Amino acid sequence: MPQDRESLVELIGRHPQALSVELVAGSCDPLLTVATDTMEWMSAYVLALGRVESVTVTRTHRVQHLNHEGSRWRFNSLSHDQRRDLAEPESGAPRRGPGVLTPEERTA
């Protein structure tokens, strides 16, 4: 059966509606994050998934907002102000990075 799960995940991963397909260790079912333009299209997609041979059950939870994360961040995408805020101080003194605590600082 593990090869069935892996081939199912590979198949679903090619669907444009599947934003993410997660396969966790053990006997857990694959977890999909799916997006469609309308609820009708979502219903049609979920019903179509139910017709795939190795899919025995589906369960859906409607989400109206997805949190964004940084996997699509690209080089040179910071604004001028953001780059300025990250630049070296005008005095020319380097930024102080992480350092080693002295024994006195550890007890403070």
C-alpha cells in the first residue's frame, strides 16, 4: 500500500488545483491544500478525487484565507526603504552581530 500512496501523491501533485500535497510517515492519509475559483469547482474536484481508484474517502474543511509564507520570495524583491533599513549604519561602524556572552553578562 505505501507505493499506492506515493503514486497517488505524485498524481495529485500534478493537478493545478493542488497547492500542496503532504505525505506524512505512518498510516496517515495524504493532506491536500486545494484552491479553486468557485465552490462549484471545488465540489467537482473533490468528487473527481473520489473516483480515483486508490481514494477511499475524502474529508474537506473550507478555508477562506491562506496565510502566506516566504517560499516565493525572490532576490532583489525588497523595496528601496527596506534595503536602506538593512544597510550598514551611516557612521561606517559595522553592525554588531551575535557574540559570546561574558560570565558577568550570563549572571545578569
